[in-house]
Amino acid sequence: MAARRKTATRARAVKSRARGKLAPARASRGLAAAEVALALDAPEIASLVADVRQAGGTPLGAYRDPLGGRPLLLASLPLAAVQPTPFQRDLSPTHTKRLAAKIDEAAAFLDPLIVVRGADGGLWTPNGRHRLAAGKVLGLRQITALVSPDDALAYRILALNTEKAHNLKDKSLEVIRMARALAKSDGTRRESSFAAEFEAPELLTLGLIYETNPRFGGGAYSPFLKKVDRFADRPLATSLRERQAVAARLLGIEADVKRIVTALTARGLKSPYLRNYVIARINPVRFHKAKKGDTGPAMPIAQALVRMAAAAKRFDTTKVSSADLAWVAAGAESAE
């Protein structure tokens, strides 16, 4: 009996290890080695070579991306010739100084910026604001860059920007800034057609709120928004105006949440999870579980906001106990 249990345990362990492995693709993709090479005088990069030289830079080499096959130009560019995309997250001086120090210690700038043509005709980097700033701190004259003819890369910033981990505020502000830029250039396109660029619909809503209130704790509202917020099939410019109303409703609800938290604190209930507890209690879709394959909202967002606001207004602080908060804390810790 004991031997059988040991065998079963070993089998489960082997199965668990197998699940953790990354399985390689069955079929090979992309270009062969000979197809990757690209001469600097190739017609498909002629305009990029001209742009780099006009900016005072030097083309160093060219190749075709081994996955998609699009041409890329490796170049050395003057620092002043490159600007971050205007909708990128705010610069962190602390991170910039740390990054500059580490680059200086290594005595090598090894991570080229990705650069595209900007809407203003200049050169933009969608993923290198901190490296660019670190180069300025170090006093670099030139910076290496991968220059792409695909201007749309400027709007895939969230997928490209891996040099400093995004928090929810950073991500939301980038998305709303990007949405505003796109609304100006192509506001008639449906919001839903930008799903890949925006990543998640609730980031648009939270971005509008963070612009008004930088100290807003959006993480507590994220579970609610994930269940009710969806990309609109209306023109982007129109949907952004409608989202302003949603953001205003949430800020109104947040004002009531603060009032409730203040009342609970006055009763002696103190917990870092107090605000999260209140928001969870007034969330009208907190118990909703989507069925497999169901991508629709748990409830129309306008209806959900009305119910949430009403629940906040009638919240009875006298019915909250320390045991309730202990239960919430235990759940939060297990999730971490």
C-alpha cells in the first residue's frame, strides 16, 4: 500500500514537471539565414538610410527580421535626433539615474533603441525613454538604434516597453495618451479596432481617472472594470467622450468610498485592506463568473455604475466587523 502511494506521488511529480516545461513549436517558422541578410543599398531601406543620414547619424547595417521578414536598419544616431513618443509614461528620475550608473559600470550601451518615424516627421522611440535619458545623463554623443519603417510600432508601446516594469497607473496613462493621439489622427476608426494597442478596455477608463487624480487607487476597481468594461464599436473619438462620463461616475463612487472608510476607521476598524473591502462589498458583479467562451460584460457598464453608486450610498458601516476584515486580509495574502 505504501509502495503504491509512493509510485502515485512520483507520477504526480513527473506530471507536474512536464506541465512546467515549454514545448517547442512543431513546425519551424521565419526566414532562413541567407534570407535575413540585407545590403545597405537595398531599395526597401533607402528612405530609412536617407532619414538617418539627414539626422546626422550613420547606417551601420541592415537585415530582415527573422520572424516577420520586415526590413530593419541598425544605425548610430545623435542623441538629440531621437525623442520618446509623446504618449509614453512619465520619466522616472530615480530609474534613469540607476540605469545610467549600471550602463557606466558596464562601459557599454548594449540595448539599442527601437526607432520609427514620428508623426511630426522626426524620429521617435516607443520603448526607450529611460535609456535615452540615461544616455543624456552619461553625456553620450551617439546612441545605437534599430530603425523600422513600420510606423505602427509607435503604438505597440506596451508590448515593446520592457525596460522598466509597468504598474497599473503607468500603463493606464500610456494607453489614454496613445488613444488621444490616435483619435486626432484617425478618430473615425472604431475603438475596438485598437484592441491590440490598448491591451485592455479598463486601462482607457483608469487612464482618464489618473489624469484627474494621480493618487487614485485603481487596483481596487480593476476587478469590477474587467467584468463590465469592453472595447466599444463606436469611433474612438466618440468612445473617449463617453468614457469621460464613466470616469466621472467612478470618481463620484470613490468619494463615497472615502466617506465610508473614514466612518469605519472612526469605529476603530483599521486595516490596509479596508478600502478594498468596501469596494468589493459595493461591486454589483463580484460574484459573477463568466461561462467558458463568454466574452461579453457581466452587466452593461452604465447599469453596473448605477448599482455600485446606490450600494455605496446605502452602505451600513455598523454591520462591518473585524472578522470581516480579517477574512479579506486572509484572501488577499493567499492571492499573493
